Amino acid sequence: MPAIAIFDLDKTITRAPTWTRFLIFVNRKRPAFLFHLVRILVQGANYKLGLASRDSVKVVSLRSLSHLSRKELEAAAEAFIEREVTSGLRPGAVEAIRWHAARGDRLIIATASVDLVADKLARALGFHEVIATRLDWSSEEDNPAPRLLGANCYGAEKLRRIEAHGIERSSFAYSDHVSDLDMLLNSDHGIAVNPSSGLRKAARERNLTIADLNLPEIGFLSDKVNASK
């Protein structure tokens, strides 16, 4: 039975978060986007203050896409991911993915990023499955913005979706953020990737591996596997 390796996406595989940069990529030639961006930033601030949900930030941001059809957004996502694969990935993450692929491991992305972006990156990097925030395109309006289909795949919701995917425990799990701590602890080998301060502290307390995937060296993976034999 193949080992299961679960990777967070934003700031774990990629150097920077993808969603806001994708919105800017899609809307960069639209002056009207500045008004949307202000609304997104205000909603983001409200979330930080506990006055709004994290899901609501994504709902507001999706409204900036209503001027494009699904076909146009799919094409834009392809172009964005092509650029991301060329210059936006952590070298060590790419090497870790290759290492797992060579072992025949089951590769899964689990991310709060939307499927519009995550599915294409997963396909480009050879992942088998994607657990992501899903979009609903069923509106009959002309050029409607996609809507959230279910909850944002973040924190406890991400772990719930992983378990609903039939995975009781993974062999390897990678993330940069403390919101994924439970996902990392629910793995034989939890790896804190260039971690946030909160995750770095938790990783030290819980004896998780801390890895700098801005570097291509991934000797820690072989060391962990050998140590567990």
C-alpha cells in the first residue's frame, strides 16, 4: 500500500499565497478592480478583528471575477499556473514532490486555495488528488462570478475533508502555517515548511521536523524514513 503524502499549497509548495496574486493577475488591466481590492482588504481586516468569517473574505473576492466567463477564467488560471511553475515554487518542495513520486507515494494537495487554481497546479506537478475550496458555477446569470461550494477548506475544515476523503492518518504532511497543526500531527512525519512563528513554536514543542524548502536539499526525508525503520 503506497504511503500518503499531503502538501498544503500556499507558502508550502509556492513561495507566496496564490489567491490574491491570481486576482491581481486576472484584473491587472481593470481600473475598477481597485474598488474591489479595497473591499477585499477591508473584509480581510474585519476577519483579523474577529468581525467577519474567513469564508466571507473569499466570497467578497470572488465578486471581482464577474466580468469573465468560466472559460476565460480557466484560461487565465492556466496562464497563472504556468508562470507559477516556472518561477514561483520553493525548490525544496519540488524536490520533495519528486522524491515521493519516485517512491510511488500517493500525492495529495490539501489547500484553502480554490480548485480553479489548485487543480491546475496539482496536474502540472503530478499530484494524484486535490482537496480544496470548491467553486459553484451553476448560476444562470450572464458571466456570473463563481460562488463558494461549501466551506473554505481551512484549518479544522481541511482536516475534516481529509478524513472524509478516507484518510485516517497520512504518512507525510507538509505545511507552513499553524492552522494546519492538527493535519501535521495526524501524520507519521509532520514537516513544518518555512513555518510561521506560531507553527515554528508548536513544531518545536511537538517535535515536528522544521524544513527550509527554499533550499533544494531534502536529506531530512531519507533521514526520517531510515530513522523510522
